[in-house]
Amino acid sequence: MNRKINQLFLRNDGSKKIIIIIAIAIVIIILAVIYIASGGDKTEEEKYYEDTKKIIEEQQNLSEEEQISQEERIASIESAVNEVMAGTNNKGSVYLKNSLVDRRLSEREEYLADIEFNADEWEWTRDITLEEKDMKEYSVIKKKCANLYKSLYGTENKVYYVRCRAFHDNDEYNPIFSALIQREAADEVDWRQDMDTLANDVLPKVWNAWINEYSMYD
């Protein structure tokens, strides 16, 4: 009798072991699936480039209607830029030096504009001190950039990023002023304000500016 009872317990013990092994196997499979879905042991950089590649592929496979809409949006932004930067500076050079407008690499439909322009310049003479010359140039540059930002962010162009850079005619590689405003900061600005207020009071507190010759005045 005792022998039969022992055999029964042994059979039950074997069944329990099988169930435990199956349960462990299921857990391992689930963890493996989660691990693979999360990108495995990929670095953050690898995940970034993978996500970027996916976005690029999606943007390259737009429908005809989406492509037309995107082209129209870019054309609208370029038109606003051309209007602000029309004409020539006081040295006879065209204001608009370079312009890049394109769709930003993001899942949302957003655009960027990187604008370079030839700034107005004044000579340092006996009638105008160096400080007065620099202050005058800096004031005009700020107003030009403020006008650009108001044109692009003051209307709905789905613009996310705008950089405005000013150059002197005699140096085409080194900007004398550079300002960047992203959408989050632009949304906090009341663009209905007049240009002087925007250029001198509001935007200098908002934009991320890099200044070369005019750093002493900002």
C-alpha cells in the first residue's frame, strides 16, 4: 500500500515539474519578444538613426496629394522670406544671401527655415563714432530678423525652427549675428506688437542669439 502511495506522489511530482518548466519557458519567450520589440541591445544612437530612417522613408513615400501640399507649404514659406529680404542693403548687395526651407525630420508635418542675409553697414567717420556705428547696424539687424520671425511665426506656416543670420559683405563665411527661435518659444510671443517692440524688447528675451561684433550691446 505504501509503495502505491509513493508511486502516486512521484507521478504528481513529475507532473508539477513539467508544468513549472512550461511556465518558465513561456515567461522566457514573452521576455524575449519584449526585448526584441524594444530594440534589443541597440544603443540610443542606433535607435535614433533607425527612427530617423523610418521618418525619411515615410516622407519619401508620400501620396501625390501630400507631396503637393508639402511643396505648397514650402513655397509659401519661401515667398514670405523673399518678401522680407527683398531689395538691396545700403552697400548695393542683395539682402538675401542664402535660404534653406525644408520639411523637418519629424513625425509631425513641420518645417524649418535657415536664412542668411547681407546686413546694412555704415562707415566709421568723424561724424559717427565706432559705438554709434555698431549700435546702428545692430539695431537694423535685430529689426530685420524680427520682421522675418513675425512673417513666419505670426501666420500659420507649420514652421518649427527659424534661424536668422547676418553677414558683412566682406566676409561671407563668418556671421556677425545669429538668432534662433523654435516653435515652443514663438508660441509665447504676441506677434501683433509693433516691430520696434518686438526687435528691442520682446525677441531678445526669446531668441537664442550668438553675437560677434555686437556682443557688448546685448
